[in-house]
Amino acid sequence: MTHTRLWVAATIIAGIILVGFILSVPHTRDISSQARLEEATTTVPDVSLRDVFKKGVHTLTGSIDAPNPCTTLSAAASLVGSASSTQSILVALSMPVDTGTCLQQVTSLTFSTTIVAPAHMPLTATVNGSPATVTAL
């Protein structure tokens, strides 16, 4: 009679472990919906820019919100357009994706770059090659 109780107890324990395992394993439908959600929440970054022009040199300073404080930011300015079309100053910002472990807290990062160009040039910005919204300060 004790063997029967042991088998019943072992069957109950095995059933609980099996049900717990089935409920804890992620399903493929859950993973694909998370990927679609992340894809849908991609937004256009907002770049704040300030242009100071003195003696033919534009000094461009500004800030952008980064996903975490470990993100690095680099900036480069260049002239875009041709002599026959409207020229503008393009501020290309590069923020590589951080692969390390870091506190995920939005942080404002600042940058500064200079370029020799005529006065009163329109400003445009890109972040990692994608167009960004520019807010002039």
C-alpha cells in the first residue's frame, strides 16, 4: 500500500512540474508580437540646435535624448546641396546602439561641431542616417 502512495505522489509532483514548465516557456506568438511592437514604436528623434555665426564660422551646439547614459554621441557638420540648388548645413549625429549593461533611463547628450559656411544657412540633422526633427534654440 505504501508503494501505491509513492506512485501517486510521484505522479502528482511530475504533473505539477510538467504544467509549470509548459506555462513558463515563451510561445513563438508572444515573441513575434513583441518584435512588431518595438518596430511600431520607432519615432523620429528631436534634435535641439543652436547656431552661432562669427567670422565665417558656424559653431553648432545642441542636445538630443539618448536611451541611456552609456550611449556615445559624435557629431559632424557638412554642406549639402549644389551651387544651383539651395544649400544647407547638415549635422550628422551618430549614436551607436549600446550593447552593454546600462540603466535604461533617457538622458540628454550634448554635442558641438563647427563648419565654415556663408551666413543664414538652413540647418538639417540626421541621427544614424535617418532624418531628425530640428528645433532651433
